[in-house]
Amino acid sequence: MRKEPVKVREVEAEKRVAGFDEVVLGYSEEEALTEASRCLQCKNPVCINGCPVGINIKGFIHHITQKDYKGAYFTIREKNNFPSICGRVCPAEYQCRKACILTRKGSPFASDNSINIHFLERFTGQMGINNGWMVPSETSEDLSKFKVAVVGSGPAGLCCAGELARKGIQVTIFESLHKTGGVLRYGIPPFRLPHSILDFEIDYLKKIGVVFKPNSIIGKGKTLQELKNEGFDAIFLGLGAGIPTFLGIPGENLGNITSANEFLTRANLMSAFKFPDYHTPVNIGRHVIVVGGGNTAMDAARVALRLQKMRGIPLDTTLVYRRSEVEMPARRLEIAHAKEEGLKLKFLVKPEEFIGDANGLVQKLKCVACELGEPDASGRRRPVEIKGSDFELDCDLAVVAIGLKANAILPKVTPELTTDKNGDVIVDPQTMETSIKNVFAGGDIVGGEGTVIEAMGMAKRAAQGIINRLLAPTSGTNLENTKGVGYANKC
Amino acid sequence: MTRIVEKSILGQYQGARITRFVITAEDVALKAKPGQFIMLMVKEEGERIPLTVVDTNKKDKTVTLIVQELGFSTKLLGSMNVGDSLYALVGPLGHATPIQNFGEVVLIGGGVGIAEIYPVAKALKEAGNRLITILGSRTKDLLILENELKAVSDEFYVTTDDGSHGRKGFTVDVLKEILESGRPLPKIVYAVGPIPMMRRVAETTKAANVKTLVSLNALMVDGTGMCGGCRVTIGSESKFTCVDGPEFDAHDVNWAELTKRNQVFVEQEKHICHLGRV
Ligand code: FES
């Protein structure tokens, strides 16, 4: 008889909304062994095709079944530098688990019965942390004379830095904020990715020689040319997609309407949930509306619920999304968690106008109902407004989470850096080299808003591109816009 | 690590205080141009606060900042002393003021906004402009940089709200007289100060059809364009003060909106100030 999937332990909803502690507790050894034993060890492991970086999933799960956790860890590490991070934040239900043979054919995301690959990955990552397993460095004299600057300390930057440092290259990461980690720090809340896990991975990089320079805004402070003049042989740009998009509807600049980036940055990076011990404030309302259907929207909504709870306000946070639940790009796990925590969801709703009070604060959101029409470019059915269906929702705090675009600070002052019409940097898809020789890029600044693992995948490719370039300084490049490569999860 | 190397009190009156700091900040000292700002955190648990770069010293790699100790975080900064380290500082941020030879320029500084007028005045003077400078403050003891600005100005006026120094009244009164005096109109007016002052200047110069730039002090979190908390409506467009500004055409600014947006955290500010932890 086929075994049931092993449920992961979680803090119960009522308790967890009272704070920012981690929600998912992860597998114990026993649980991991049971779950791993469910893997069919397919001859043709299709799950691997579902992984953006091609982790040998079958292999690492086999190691777990043999209690060879170190083997499992190093198998993952061949392709993924940060299993403890990806095991927590990867949208596995759209990737490896969706590809798993146990997922029903044609299902839009993984079936519950598919192997919980991400929880096994997380378990393995945790074993790595607990035991201090380090992938042996392969320093070579050829490479250790080189210096590489990495701009941005998000998933792409961290991954690229790790790859290069392991080869003995001297790497310096420049980060514009005061803390490193990029979106892993300011965007993803600690209840999904505890800062201690992120700090562990960053400390690991420090141990293998990576130097971190926070408070360094390249393009405003130093330019790329100046970095080169300082002796950096190559530069990797992991700038991310840091600029929030707004709806562009009337009333959007009223008080207490924020981007998800602002709301999350205040709460996560600046620890505003600990105000006044931390000095940055964040407002919360009695009737919070979050606009959007992606992971950022879920994060914002779940932060809003927590802030309401922590400040003794009856929970009332509503997410409005213009399509229906199946089309939501958010992780299914986050949607389920958010519902358990009390999030209300309103589908097929399109915001039309924010209405304010006499003090210029938002008071209501005027919406129109939609129905689903023909599929659009993303393959999902397009929302079509229903005439005359306008209605109003109470709203004294709104969070707009409808997507991000490329940060233009560096490209603006670097005209030689070719970008496309979205402001994304154009690269040679094989090497990730940009229009400027010895300058590489990866992550959201290349592909548009994507996932952590996709960013890491590009960063790894870029690291190889950098190494090849350093060893063969004269080979040519082939510029091409890689937009669309694996980046389909749009709102 | 950023360290305070000089500190002096420029103005003090009843509870109010304006303090000048010289701090180490290599990148900023080498790069900052008039009109640009930095973000600073006093402590790890602190806020990121935007402050104008008043002066730079490339040799010592230091920058001068002037802060009015108004809210919790600026008071916290004011409590720091020479030798103390600050947790974080990044910059220079924002666009620099466009400096060229316009001909005749009117510069208006109100309160701590005078600190921002000063580097702009020096640069405009160097570019060959004729400068008419109008400074305003609540009272004599809060007026800053008077001698420094006098030295670079061709015409110089001071107003105080209470008449304790210079003319009693407001900077905009002097501006009106100049615009109505029948002499050739200035090519451009540049004003930095409290929102009501900038707003009145904007109304006055709009009527006279004189181009006017203002530097906006919207609330900021990161200062690098990633949050949109600093957005302002300019004409019919929404702009981010930190990366699209901080200077904008005064005639296009939606002043009412900016005024209200800057009030959204007053309750929390009151709360943290009452705790009296500085
Ligand atoms: S302060 Fe965050 S975008 Fe300007």
C-alpha cells in the first residue's frame, strides 16, 4: 500500500499570528526518513526537469533513505548553494513537485500526494547547518589572483559570490542597504525565512573569504569603471527587481497606501513590529486591503494579520485579486497558511479608485467585479470587468503588491550597459555577460521578477561565465535578451 | 565605519536645536554634489533618516551635515558626540541641483532648509550667477549660516517671524517685493524650507511666471527607490522623491498631498518621543 505523505509540523494558526516566529517547523529525522521512503526512485526522474537548477532530487532522496545525510547534502550542494533557504522559499508546487510522477497529469500545481521534496531539502540543509558541513574549496593558483566585485547581496549575488569564492577568487559584495541578503532580508518575512538561517549562510560566505560592504550604492558612490580601476577583474550585477509598481488609479497617493516593498521593508528589514524598541514605525489599520495575488502579496497580508493581532485589533485583512484562486501565482502553501491565519480573499475584483477622508488618509477602495474571459499571453484567463458592478470596501490601510521592476540607478549612470524596454539588463544567455566586457548579470535584473532559485540558477551560470572569461580574456559574447526564460509566474 | 569628528550647536531656542556634524564618509565626500543627500542610521535599531550633504572635504574624506533636532531620531543623532560611531551611512543619493549660469538667481532658505541652500549658493556663485539670498527663521537664535551665505550673495536679506533679527515677517514677503519692484525678473528661484514656506513661494512665483525649484522632504525609508514611500504627485505623475528628486518644479508639486502624507506617522512619533529614551 502506498504511504500517506508526511505532514510537516507547523505552529498552530492562532499562536503564530501573534508574532514573527517561523511557521513551518520542518521534518524530524524520522519524518524525513518516512517521507523519503515514499519516493519511487523513478528510472526517469522527471522531478529533476522541474527544478530550475536541476538538483539530482532522486539522488539526494536516496541518500536520505540510506541515512547518508552528508551525501544528500553534498548532492544538493552540487547545484544549489543554499538548501536551507530554498527548502523554505522555493515554490516547489510549481516546480519539482509539480513534475513529480505522483502529481496528477494536467494539474496546475503539485498534487498533495507528490513527494514533499522541499521539506526534504530543508531537512537536509538543516543537517548541513547543524553539522557545519562545508563544500571543500577548490582553490587554484590560476584563479586566486583575481578579484571580483558582486553588486547586490540578494539571492543572485550571494550565490555567485559563493561559487567564485570556493574557487579561491577574492570576492567583495557591495550592498546598498545597511544589511545584507537583499529580498531575503527586506522582503521575505522572518516567519517564512528566519534571519538566523540567512545569517548562517552569509557567515559561511565570510568564512570562505567573501568580504561584505553594506551601505555601498554602486552607481551613486563608486561607478563600475571605478571598481575596475580599483583592480576588480570582473563584476557581477545582482541588482534585483527592486522598484515597486503601483496601480495608477486615482487616490493612490493618499496616506496609508503603501507598496508591499515599503510595508515589508518597514516590518522585516527595519523590524517595525518591534516599535518602539526599533524606531521605524509602520501603520496598521482596522480594515486592511492587500492588492495582488503573488507571494509578495501573501507575505504582506500575513504581516498585516500579525500586526493587527500584536496591536490588539480584531483581524480584518482582505486580499483582492483580479483573477480567481487557481490563477494566483502565490505558493499554495502560503495561500493555505494565510487562510488558516484569517486572511479573507476576494477574487475577480479590480481596484478602481481609493477614496480618502478629510485628513488625506485612505478610507475606502472602490472596486469593480470581473469575470474570466479568454486566456492572455500568460496562458491564464483574462479578467474582464462587469459593467455596473462597482462596489466599495472599507479600507484604512492598503498594500499594493502587483509586481516589481528593475532598479534603474546603476543602468542610468552606465549608458554602455544595454537594457531592454523594461529596464532589464541584456546578457549572453550562455555566459550571462552583459554588453560591457567582464561585467555579468543575473537574477531579477535580467529576467524580471522571478523566484529565488531561478536567480540562483542564473548566478551559477554567471559564475562559470566569469571564470571562463578570467581564464580566456579574449573570447566573444553573444548578447541576447533572456526575458521569458523560466519566468512565467506573473500576477 | 562612520565617525563623528566635529560637532557644534548652530542654533538653540527654547526646546529647539540645530546641530552641525562633520563625519567621516569617504564615498560621499568624494562624490556628493550640491542638492544630494545621504541616509543615516544612528543605531542598528534606528530609523534611516535622510539628510542633505551641506559640505564635503575630499582631503579628509568627511562631510558636513546639519540637523534640526525635531523628532525622536534627529534628537538621538543630536545626542551623539565627537568620537562616536554611527551605525550606517549611504550616499550620495538623489539628483544634484542643475548648476549653470542662469544670470540672476533668487535663493530662499527657511529654517534648517538654509543648510541645503548653502552648497547650492556656492556652486551657483562659482558658475557666475548673481545671487539674491533671502533667509528666514523663527527667531534670531535659530538662524544658521548667515555669514557664510552673506559672503557668497550679491544681495542679502534676513527675516525672522518674531522680528528679533532682520526684518519681521516671512521670506516670501521679500520675494514679493523683489518680483513687484519692476526690476528685471530673476531667471530662477530656488527655495528650500518648511512645506508651507515652499508652497507660498511656489504660489508667488507662479503668478509672476518665474521658474522655481524646491527640494522636497518627503518621508523616506530606503532612499534608493525601492519602497515608494516618498512618492509625490508632480503635475499628473507620481514620482519618487529619493530617486526622481529631491528637487522638482515647485509649480507642479501637489502641496496638499505632500503635507498630508508627511503626517501619517505623527501618532507613533508622539508615542516614541513620550517614552523619552533619547
Ligand atoms: S524612500 Fe523608498 S523609494 Fe524613496
